[in-house]
Amino acid sequence: MDVSEANQHTAAETNRSMIRVENLVAKYGDVQVLHNVSLDVKEGEIMVVMGQSGCGKTTLLRHLMGLNRPHAGRVVIEGEDVGQMDEEAYIEFCRSMGVLFQSGALFNSLSVGDNIAFPLREHTDLAEPVIRIMTEMKLRQVGLEGTEDLMPAELSGGMRKRAGLARALALDPSLLLLDEPTTGLDPITASGIDDLILKLREAYKATMVVVCHDIACGLRVADRIALFLDGRIVAMGTQEEIGASDHPYVKEFFERGGETCELPRP
């Protein structure tokens, strides 16, 4: 069974929706960025959101995080309308969600170990020896064992991404939101991050939304793909379903990836 088949098999094990985005409209001032976007992400699924720069991918992610409120429409995660949560409910929601920001967003003044421990210290009452053990476990899961005392400036780009993933996993989230996890990495390092994403999905049974414009990464990890153009979804489905789309932008977008990134055809 190849990666695509394994992904679809895992996603097919449940039909329960983790995320429902319903007719989402997003604006920055007078500029409309998202136009009535709707999508559904199943529990345990990896949904990859792709499209050219400026098409609304990161804006969608910010709404999933609850950082932006919809101008119209709504975002429902595990049955809760994120835009209508009070402060207490939102804090609890944040505990169930892990986020990898595009840059890794590590605190430069803290060691790697303290970066991973930060959510545990903020959101739990665990004793320091327990936090230290959990920090070591998370770093081991992403292949960074023994780096606790290093500073972020001492890490390579790929190591910073892995450290960011370890911090995102600190509270054992049921939902992972990954923003451009392979951007700026060489192909070998990027492939290692792809492998790690698939490994972590199996370990945590987490639902993932991965925003990327790296076509090779997207095709490698996706159960389904949502392809954006100018703030609208122009195609959504499995790789085979996307490959069957007759929308001209679909072919144009994936041809940029070269022969190794061709979509399967029905």
C-alpha cells in the first residue's frame, strides 16, 4: 500500500467531522480575502490547503485558530463555534490544538527545552520533573533528543521546524494546524518533515490541516486537498478527484511541480 492509499484508508476509518467551515467570508478593511468558503475535515484526516501566495490560505488558518473572527459564516470545531466562544471556552479550545507557525516561532531567548516546556508550564500544574520528562519525550519523537540546552539560533532550519512541531505536540492535541511546514527547506530535509507529519498522525491520531504551496509535500501527506484561487476553493477532494477536475487552474497549478508531482488520473 502506497502513502496515498494508506492516508485514505486511515481517513476512511471515521466519518465524524472535526472541522466544519460554513460560508466563511473574511475581510481586511474593505478587501475581501475569503469568499463564502466551505469545507469539512473529518476526524483523523490530513487536509492540505494549497494555492498560490495571497490566495487566502493563511487567513483560513487564522480563522481555524480563532485569531480572526468571520465577517460572515462560521467555523465549527468539535461542535463548537470558534467565533462565539467566551474566554474560558477559548482557552480550553487552545489546549486541544497544536500550531506550527511558518517560521517555527520559537522564543529566541529560551532554550529549546524551555520552548517545548512553555505550554506545559502555562496550561498545566505538572511538577517540573514531569515537565522535563515530557519535554524530552516530545523532542525524541521529532528526532531532536539531546537538544534541550541549545538555543534556537544554534538550530538549522529543519531542526527549528522539528522543535516547533515538538512544542505544538506538548499538550497532546487532537488538532494540529501546520503553516508551511517545509518552506525554505532543502528537498531531503523537507521529505523528512513529510515523513514526520505522517508518523505523528499515526502516533496521535490527530486531525491535521496543513497549509502549503510545496506541491511535493502536499501530495505526499494529503488525504484530501483543498485548492484555493483568489479566496475561493476551486477544487477539493482526494488526489484522484483533484486530478479529474476540469478546472483550468488545477492543471496549471500542479504542472508547476514537474513530472514528480503529477496527480493520479482516474
